[in-house]
Amino acid sequence: MKDYQNILKGNTPTRKKYKVRVWYKTDIDPSTLNESTTETLKLVFEVDYVQGDKVQPNPVRIISGTKGNLQPGDKVGIGETEDFYVVSSNQEKTVLLAKYNLKVGYWSEYDGDVPTSTPGYGLQSVDAIGYSGDTYYGTVAFSDSAYWDPDGNGLISPYNQNGASYDGNPKPFVYDSNSNIYQYISGEDGYVNKLKTMGAPSTITGRLLTYEEANAVQNVEDEEKSIILNGSTYWLGSAYDNYYVWYVSEGDFYYYNFSISSISGVRPVIEINTSDIG
């Protein structure tokens, strides 16, 4: 018999219909056949099949907004727990801001840093609101030094590029691997790698929000509140001068000493290829 081939996908039982035609040998002389002989005809039907891959949902899903036309304030999810607001999007790249700060840094409940064994450590937490009254929920010092202007005589490379200055636009973006915050976002056990274990593409990168990005979407709201002024305090990645770094708190933008660990939390930005969303 003729062999047939089919591709079976997923774990759901699959039924296929086949039409089978049977031909007797045409070179047999009927006179040579014994009419009294009865035989059982056995038909063998073989089908080769290939087990196809089970179709998996895209781990980077659109919660609100339109694929290919994402707008500031639209929502994107990664995995089952991590949600983001769209800051900007074009055909090549989409910038996403974490909905909440990360559960890292100083936490009053523990009277010190959050233990790494704590459930949800390193992921977004609605409780990680930064400074609140006399309590602290996930606050981190921006850095141990003013590495962008170490001698107080002006910005050094690469922080002085693209016209960046303390009193002009754009503000110097100083967040990089020199920052204490870097380990929580892009370190070996940081947030970016946690997202990759949830199925995010290997090309995603992480950082902090710039002063200019925060201003551009300051008035963009979701169904509850501004996506920027969400009730938490968190560092931006832009310096005010050689001593202070910008941060966001409910209602406004402020700046504070880079070495103070009792004010702001870590609210990451993720950059992702637009084609990988949805």
C-alpha cells in the first residue's frame, strides 16, 4: 500500500480521513483460479506521521492596545505576573516601564535588605513603594560615588555626550553598570534574566527611565492614575548635578543625594523588539 504522511500538532487527538483504493492483479488468468477456494484478504495501511510542536502562547502579550500600533499608556505583560506600561513604540523598538517597583533593597519589615529567599524577590511588587512616612519598602542608594563627575569639574565621557548638561536638555543620563541599581536590573540574577526565564526574548535589555521620557509621558494615564506618578518613589537614570540624581514621587519630580538609600526604589525600563510583542 501507499505510505501517507501527516503532521500531528499538540496533544489534542487528531483525526484525518483517507480514501483507500484496492486493485487486484490484472495479469491473472481467471481459468486458473479455484472457485471453491476461499481466502481472507489482508490489507496493510501504513501512515508516517511527524509530531509537530505544541503551539505555545507568546509570553509577551498585549493587555491593552493594538499590535503594531502601541501607544504610551498601553499595557504589555511578560509571563504571568509582570506587567508594563508602554512609554514609546516604533516599528523597531518598544520601551516598557514596569508597573511597580522591584522587591529589592531596604525593607522595614526585615529591618534591612529583603532576603533573596523571600517569595517574589527581584520581581515587581505593589508593596515596593519606596519611602512612606517612617517606613521603607524597597529603597536603594543610586550609587556609592558621583562617577559621572568625580572631581566636581564637569561631566566626563560618556555622560557629557549628545549635549547633556545639568542645566539644559537633555539631562545627563548617568545610569549604567557603575550604579548600585544595575545589579537588580541587568546583573546575573537581575530582573532582565528573570524575565528571560519567563519566556521573554534573549534580546531584551533593561535600564532606568530618563528624565526626558518621564516628562514626555507625565500626563498619560491608565484607568486609575498617571503611569508615572503611581504612588511610589523611584529613581530616574538622569543626574541633576554632580551631587543629586532625579527621582519621582507622587505628584512631582525631585532630586536627591545619590548615596541616600532611604528614598527611592527601583522601577525598571525594558527595551524589546516590537516584533516580539503579541
